[in-house]
Amino acid sequence: MKVSFILLVFFLLNAICSADAIQYKNLAEQAKITASSELKDQRLLAPSVADGRIAPALCQHFEFFPSNKGAKSWAVNGETAEDKGELILEWEDSVFLQEVIYFGRTAWLLDECFKDYAIIIDDNEVPVAKGSFKKMHGGQRVVFKRQKAKKLTLRFFNSHGGPNPGATEILVLDEKLSDSELIALAPANPPTIDQGPDPISAANITWTKPSSGEEAMPIGNGSLLANVWTEKGGNVLVSLARYSKLDSSAKKIGTLRFQFNPNLKTSSESFRQMLRFKYGEVVVKNIRQEEKPSYSFFVDAKRDILHLQFRSKSPVPLKVLFDGNEGKTSVLQETKRIVQTNNKHALVVLCDGMEVKDNKLQAIDPKRAFDLQVHLVRAQENEQLDKSIGSVSKVDVNGAVSAQMEAWNNF
């Protein structure tokens, strides 16, 4: 492959400012908050809806940054929640309520907003309010007769179709916010400090046509190097290599092929492959395809791991297999992994919700979200490669995202 690995310089803006402070008392902050379902492995927990942090629309990884504060949103586990959910807020002493404002989860997809809802005070059988939330970023108010309560239940009956619907913030008020104040809490385009020209963002690359291994987008961490490209038929390929500082060479270890049904459409009107320097990632998606498929690849800043975060509006059966003949492919049936060994190195692929079949890793059932990892391992001194392969374990993807952002922010 005639691809030159280039040095990527990453830069993260950290000077996002907020609108002038809006004075209000969110009674949700005083409540004990629980939920019928939580996406615990991504730390999208119920108390996050009252932490005063609203994740910007389509901000993706920023939903989990900084890692020491946890995720900015709550989400149900889409695999088990059946598109439903409940948030329960309980107070030790009674409080007066007259308005609830719902901020849907929009960090990845607008479709992860809940839709039909009912609000129940204490354990009354008759809801004080019911209706439908829109698929949008920002606050959506629900007003009802002022009353005293020790418990409030937000019951969601369905969503707009996203994989893990939820909320980034819930306001429970005994006062009225004006429409302008509500908009200022979560503007569609948050105000930023003018820092002048940003040459890093200006250098981002966007392709509207598929390519080949001769023309690929590179990412890496100085040790693990990856090249990403998309074939005309819609398959996405990633070639992985290990960089040696001793002789400044890159040894190719293997190539992975990603595919789903129906294939990613690659017409120039809607296909996008983007190299985003600021986040150290390659994004591949189709902006008009019904499934809204999106691949996001990045290399861990601290470990030799390639991460893939795949999202789609509707469930799809993702498949992953090794392509070419760079090494020997094997499977680990018990741990549901595929492996490719190449001399003293190996690539180990793992993903929850996937199983091994015919030397491939494929979805057990179609899903809207896959968080896949490819670990590069090598035999340690006086140690067999098999032992290194067997010691591979899944890492926290959100922690990896936050660590990467922090690393490049301090670069």
C-alpha cells in the first residue's frame, strides 16, 4: 500500500462560554432521581438530568467530557428498555411544582429524544399532563396546575427511533421561565469566544466519493497507525500498522472490513468521509440514507486500541472480518472474538452484542449502536503471543474518549 502515514496534530478548543447566567431554582437538583433503565456501561445515569449541564446538539464525544464529571445525559439501555422509560424524582419534604422542562438527548442523534409522555404527581392514577415531545434540541415545557408533591414520575411511552433515548437535562420549577430564557439555556448554536482563524479546523478533509487503499485517511497515536477508506460498494476498510521508532518504519499487521445490510450508500450527493483533526477521528456516514448510518473511528491516545462507535437510526446487522492475507486469522469462540496474528503481533477484535461465525464477527441481532474495539498486542519478552491475546479485556470507551480529548487539549 502506497500510503504515507502523516503526523496528525490535534487541538481542542476549551473556551466555550455560556449565555449570561439565568436565575432559576431547579427543584430536580434536590430530588432523589432514579430510572427504570440506565445505560450503565456508558455512565448515562439518571442523576445526570439534574447536574446543570446540557450537552450541545450532535456534539457526540463531548457528552462524556470531562470524564471526572460523568456523562451529561441519561439514557435507557436500548437493548432492553423496548423504547420506553421512566424517570422518578422524589423529595424528602413536599415541594410546589407547576412546570417541567424536558431537554431531549441530542448529542448523537435527534432521534434519541423521547416522544409520547405522561407526568404523574405522587401516585395518582390520573396524569397531570400528557402529550408528545418533538424531535429537537432545546427545552420543551410542560405546564400544569400548581400543586404540592413529594414524587414526580415522567413516563415515556416511545421515542423518535434512536438507539438509546433519554434526556440531557430536566427542569422542575415552581416559576415560569420566559421563552427567551429557555432558548438561552440550550441554543442551537452555542456562543463561543472569538479566537480568530482556526487553522486546525480549516485543515479538516471531507470526501464525497469512495476511494481505495491508495487514498485513505490516516489516524494514529504514534504507535498504532490506521488508514480508513470506503469502497464504492459501501464497505468501510481500515488498515492497521505498528510504527517503530527504532527504524521509523510502519509494519502492516492487518486490514479489517466493516459492512452492514443494506450497504452504506456512496452517491456523492450524500456520502461523507471526514478527517477531523480536532478530535483525531475519521467519520464515515451518509447524511440522507434512511438508516442514517455513521462510523466514527479513533485511535486511543494512551493505548494501542482502535475504537469504532457505529450508530444508525434503525437496527442494522453489522459484520466485521479480516481482509487480505497479511496474517493468520483465528477465532475465540468462548470470548466471541476474532484474531489475526502476524509474526509477533496480533489484532484482537471484540464488541458486545456480536458473535463469531465463519471467521467473522457479526451482530447477534440487528442493533442501532455498536462500540467495537481492535486491540494491537505483541508478545512480551519470554512470553508467548497467545498469552498476550488471552489477556485482552474491554476498556471503557467513554473513558477513552475523555482521555483522548484531555490529551490533545494539553498537547
